[in-house]
Amino acid sequence: MSKRALLEVIALGPQDAVAAEAGGADRLELVTDMAADGLTPPRATFAAIRAAVGLPLRVMLRAADGFAAGEVAALCEEAAALRAEGAEEFVLGFLTPDGRPDLAAVAALAEVIDGCRWTFHRAIDRAADRDALRKELAGVPGSAGLDTYLTAGSAQGVDQGLSTLLAEQARTAAGEPGYAPRILVGGGLGLGHLPALRAAGLDAFHIGGAARPAGWSAPVEAAAVWEWREALDLPVAERV
């Protein structure tokens, strides 16, 4: 049996969180508005989910659809308020119009959440240069908390990004500068992708729609999460 993989599930509220925990999720990403790829949830929602489950919670810091930071000061205020409410882990990531990492916005939020672990989300999949983005972010003040990249390898999803994910995992395993953060695979991820990903050593997976068989607007189903948990825990030779 290989190392247990991490399974992160998107939760919109306490009902989702309870179902995901029952299904075997290891961590939750808390957002609102999945149609906009996830925005910052209300503080009351964070508090309700925190009271409902015992899982680690990563809270999205993002005010609008797209990957521009928008009003950074307002985001920093919201991050500070969420920390005061008890949030300890976050998700963020912004690009400039030319596809480079918005280092000023990232640094401002990283300062507010200093001491917290955080994920740079799928903005990396729309970056002009993925490798340069990683190396630039590694030098940002506060980057010590950056421990994860959420990525499909491509803006079009895992089907198109599989080769990129495998190549980046090899660079992570080799200890290349900028590649220390863990790769969290998400975005069009299906059970059929798992054999190649797990064989390459990838060990962290993120699902949203896959946890909601009845549709994106439906709640998380524990049985759907459990299907992923079982698939991830199978020996390599038996994986779907």
C-alpha cells in the first residue's frame, strides 16, 4: 500500500462539509459561487462549517470571477477578519493582465495571513509561464506559507494537462527551486486519471463537481466522496 493520498473537497456550507467528512475527505476548500470558480465565503459560513466538522479548512480569498486581484485592501480586511474568526489555512492567487503573478497582491495577503499555510489556486493554469510563476512566487515575502499549488496542468482541465502534471511532479521530486510546494490536482479530474497520476507519485486531489453527482448546484454526497476515497486507497495494481 502506498502513502495515503490527500482528498480535498469543495464545501459551500455545513451540509456539504458534514457529507464530505462522512465520505472520507481529508480537507475542505471553503468557497461560495462555484460557477465563478470559488469566491470568499461569508464569515458566518466559515464559522458554521468549523463548528460542524473537525477537518482542516482552507478558505478562499477571491472577490470576483477571473484572476485579477481587484480591491486588495478589501481582501486583506476580509482575510484578517477570517483569521480572527479562527481560519488557519487559505487559498489565493492572482495574475496581472499579461499573465504574470501579481506579486504585490500576493505579498499583501501573505503578510496578513503570515504563519498560515496556503494554496496558490488555478491561476497557475492561466499563467503566461508556469515555471517563471513558481520561481517568482518562491521569492515573495510570506511565501514560506505557500505549501500547495492547485492545478489541472492546463486551463482546459486534467485531460489536456496530464503531461504537464507528470513533468512538474518529477521536478518536485527532484527538488528543483520553486517546485517544493505540493501539487494538488483538480479541475476536470476524473477517476480514470488516477492510475497515471498516482503512479507518478502525485498524492493530493481536489474535487468539486465530482462530489455532487446530481449537478454543480446540488449538495455533496458522502457516497460520491467515498468512491474517491476507496479509489485512492486501492493498491496501485487495482486502481480504476
